[in-house]
Amino acid sequence: ESLDATCRRVDLRSGDVEEALGQAGEPWVTMLADGADAVIQEAGPLFLCLPNGEVLKNGQKERWMLEYELNYWKDVKPPSDATRQRLEESLWAPLQRLNSGFAPTEDVAVWWAAPEA
């Protein structure tokens, strides 16, 4: 998978700013509507839009962090369908059942502190 498919480096002087910020989410699109200066004030002129919608700000100042994130996202491989299914069945579904059926007691106030968790 290419680096472009996992994260995007955004330079406000480039033409793909609106598309990249659109993927980063509503607050960034709204900020861009106020003009590039609003985005620059918040994130700097060079930043990274990560696949999870987060924005790594101020890439021009924190180049080491930008390079680290680029390398990380380039090397991360999404889990296989079998792995996702196994995690759903063995981890996420049981935790969801525990969460949805939990009733606090004097000894256990939150579901994630229950012995079953």
C-alpha cells in the first residue's frame, strides 16, 4: 500500500488542501472556510492528515515528528479479515456485552473495573 493511501502531507500552498482537510473532519473544513490563515494559525503551513482523522500540526517546526509519523503509517498494515473477526469475537463483543449489561455496585463503580473485564 502506498504512503498516499495511508496519510497525507499537506502544504497550504498546494492544490489538495480542501480534499485533505475534508478527510480530517468538520472542524478543519470549517476553519478552511475562514481562509488559509485560520488553518495556518492553528496547524502551521505544513501538516499531516492521518488516516484516523487526526492532524499532526506544525510539520515545518517538528520535522522529526512528521518523518516519524510518515514512516509509521507507511509501515502499518491493516489487520486481515480473519484477525478483525477474531478480535471482534474474543475481545470487542464480550466487552460490549459487559458494558451494556453493567449495573454499578458498591465494590465496582465502572464496568471496566469489573473482574470479568
